[in-house]
Amino acid sequence: MNFIIIFIIFMLMECATWFIHKYIMHGFLWILHRDHHDHSSEGAFEKNDYFFVIFAIPAIVLMYFGSLNHFNYLFYIGVGVTLYGMTYFFVHDIFIHQRIEFLKNTQNPYLLSIRRAHKQHHKHLGKKEGECFGFLWVPIKYFRMYFNKEK
């Protein structure tokens, strides 16, 4: 049962990520997200990196209170959120944006699809324009670009 909770939360986080990215990060918290699009920050960190802290706090709180009650469902919800956050960091910051050079020359169709969709998202520098707000699941046209071997 605990694995099912973790799996469901992980999947729901993709929906939450789309919503948060489109309406919050490109909305009232654009002030934190803007430097991720226009590369106006200097140094290794961006204001956008605060989102890792913002999203980690609820996960930590859930795991803490869930651990107090014999590792109840709250703990496993927190684990699901944390695993999604770890996946996001690995794929977004390390793979897509190459903060650490890794898998730079991959030929994996899935990874190429999400990288391409993310590049499409970043071609828009403004707050209002945009597309591809998802993360692990992007519009099907990007998957077709790399999974269709006949092209």
C-alpha cells in the first residue's frame, strides 16, 4: 500500500508541476522564475532555485509528521513528493540545463523529447507567452519527433 501511495503522489506531482509552472511560476512568482528564462543571474545559482526550498518544505513537514505516527500515509506522501523533486532536479538541472555535464550526447528518444519540449518552453522569454509547462510528460508531438524512426 505504501508503494501505491508513493507512486500515485509521484504521478500527481506531474499535474501539480504543470499547474504551478504555468500559473504560479509564470504568474505571481515570476519574480523568482524570470532569471531562469532570461539568464540574468550571475553565478551558479538563480532566484529560480528557491523553488527547490519552497517545494521541499511541505515534503519535509509531511515526512516529519508522518514519522511521528508510525510512518503513516503522510510520510509516504512526503516520500512521493521528494522522489519527484529528486527526479526533477536530475532531469531538469543536470540533464536538460547541463549544470553538471551528464548525458549530453544521449540518443534516448524519451530524453530527447523532454529536452526538446523544454527548449521550446525557453524560447519564450516573457511571463505570458509560453508552451510546454509539463516536465516528465510533454505534448505528444515531441515524442513523435524522436520515437518515429521513419523521419
